[in-house]
Amino acid sequence: MEKHLTEELKNNSESFFLVPFYYSGKKAFEKSIGENWDKEQSHTHWFLAKHIDAFDKGKDHERIFTYYTLKEATYQYYGLPNRYEDIRITSDLIVDDDRLPEQFTMKIFQIKILYFTTGFGFLMYQIDHGEDEIETITNKSFALLRAFVPVRKSGKQVKLYVSMSSENESLELIDQELDLINITNQLLDLGGKKDVIELFPTSCKSQCYVYHRIQLAKPKAEEEVERDLCYLRKGFHTSFSIHEEQEDSIFDFKWKQNRNLYWGGSMKGVVSLSYCIPGENNYFVTKQYSNNVRNDYFLLYMILLHQRQALLFYNYMAVKEQNSMKKLERIKKELIRFRINFEYKTVSDEASYQKFYHGMYECLSLESLNADIQDVIDRVTEYQDFSNEKSMNRVLALIAMFSIFSAFADGTGFADRVEQGIEPTWLHWATLIIIIIIMIFAGYTLIKNLFKK
């Protein structure tokens, strides 16, 4: 039995590299997704609170998010190797003493799209690391996170290659370069409407997010685990020096879920690190927990990332459209709807899921983002009210001016009547008093509004 347990204790890790995009219109997206993608059947996620499912409506059971999986038979159509074929990565971002580029291998397990009805989505490359050591995964991740920058000023680049048979009769294998940026654009080229797809819509850098599931065959010391978690969640290279301030940043999430289960998170990504304990039953770690990390915890992270993308977008739009009250009102309406249907603080009755969600909610500063967007809208609304008030003051000043002229004309008519020797009646005297009051009030209004800052 011990021999059998020993044979099963192997490293088994994977990573999800998440490319955010924006495509407005759920119906248009459904229509344009094409035959190369399989739509996942709608189902209830048992660990999520019921209020998330409450958005479903109609016969089509519209959901707040939908998964699409790229059909395996179409990989080569996009210039990709078949699933589980080796892809070689070269990176000269960090070079050794001999000035040689780093080299790694990876396998694509799956390519998916997670699309939300708000228009925000994520193209997901699920990478299988097999039995790689954690240091290799860390440096490989560092390279892949930066593989979406087309041209760097330094000239340093991350390149991907796959071995392909040559066209001549020798059947010699040659390295063919994979253009990851071009492949990503092709995967999101929905029915010729590429111009409406926007990659990295709320980021200044073309850098994706990452979600790691690291499962190690052997235990590690607590200090080593802390170090590895820090490197992975921040997207660092193992050659970097980490200061204590970076380890204990307020924008980090750290959680020891059990004696051999650890979590770490930052603005760049999330990592789950677990290890097996030789001689013990590791079924929960290798099977059940591994599936939970891959599916349940992963979905919670994607719900959080979606909130961050949307809130950043609304913040940008509110500032951009600050001079258009009509557009600002539309943004405010959309934001209210978003908060009702997509922005949550409580997602599950399961303590472990809620703990993870709450920790990453704070880590991603979603509370601050909510406050920021509300502050922007309030300030812009205040500015619009102030502008409207000034416009109204000018109108009142103009009306006051005409009132003065009108009263002056009536007063002149009254003076002419007296000059002609016509005896004024009580009605004329009452009219004169009203004219005087109007002129005083109109004059005061005119002066106040003309000189009001």
C-alpha cells in the first residue's frame, strides 16, 4: 500500500492565463461566437448563493456568465498545436551569466471564454505544467504574463515555438513560431467584428491575469511556502529580491486553509499551493480539493475580476462623459443595474468559499473602486448642477432686464398721463406702486446674477 501511495505522489500543477476583453451586446456575442466553440450547458453552482441565480429570466435562462470551450478539432485552424503537444517558450527578459535565454515547455490543456452579460469577458489559456518544479513554474509564469506585449523598447521578447514536420520529404521536425497575440486576436475575431473587440480594456499594460493551482508531491517548509506564494501571486521571477514591504502589502491576500493548503493573491493573480504528505491518505488533496480549486474557487475569482473590470470601466466613462448630462444619466443607470446584479459581498454559505472571496474582495480594492466611481459621479453631477444654476441665473438676469424695460415703459406712460392733466385713479396709483416694486426687484435680481461667481 505504501508503494502504491509513493507512486502517486507527483507534482501536478496548472495555470490559467486570463486575457480580459470587452464586447458589447450579449445577443450579438452569442450570434458571432461561431461553430468553433461549444457553449457550456447552464447549470446551478451549488456553492454560490441563490441571489446570483436570481438574475436568470425568460425561456433562454440568461445567466450572468457563460462558458465557451474551443473545440479540439479547430486548434490547428488557429495555428495552435493539438492539446498536450509540447510548446517551447524562450525568454530573454531574464538571462543567465552566459547571456542565454531561458527556455521552458508547456502544454495547452484547454482554451475557454468566460463572458458576462455586461460585455466583459476573459479568454482563458489553461496551461498544464505536469510535474514541473515550482521554481520552473514561477519563471515560466513570469515570461507568459509578459508575452502579450508586441514590441519592447529593450528588444527583449517572449517567443513560443512548436515542432512541426517540414514540407520536404525528409519529414524533419522544424520549430515554427507561434504568435500568441495574433492567435488571441483570431480567437476573438467574432464574425468579422474584430473592431468591436477591445483587449485589456481597463489596463494601461498588455498584461494578463493568472490563476495557479500548484500541487507538490513533497512537503515544504513554511518559509519556503511563503516565498513561493509571494513570487507566484505577484508574477515575479525567482531572481528578484523580495523585501518585507512587498511580502506584507495591504494589497495581498494570504490564507493558510489547512496544514498543507495555502492561498495567496494580489492585483496580478491568485495561487493555490498544496502538497502531499507521504504515508498519509492524500485523496482529498489530489482529487476533491484539486477539482474545487480548478472549478469553484476559480469561478469566485472570475466574478471578482469581472467586478474590478466593470468598475474601472464605469469610472473611466464617467470622467469621459462628464460634459454630457444625458450620457452621464445613462452611466448612472447602468451602474445601478450592475450593482444589483453583479456586485456582491456575500456569495456562499460555505465558510471556506466566503473566506476566499472576502479576502480577494479586499485585495482587489473593490470597496475603494465602488467609492471612487460614486465620488466621480457625485462630483460630476454637482458640477452639472452648478453649470445649470449659472445658466439659469443668466436667464433670470435677462428676464429681469426685460422686466425693467417693461416697467420703465409703463412708468413713462403714467408720467405722460399726469403731464396731460388727466387725474390718476386709484387703479393707476396701484399700478405705479407695483411698477416701482417690480423695478426694484428686477434690478436687484439683475445685479445679483450678473456679478455672482
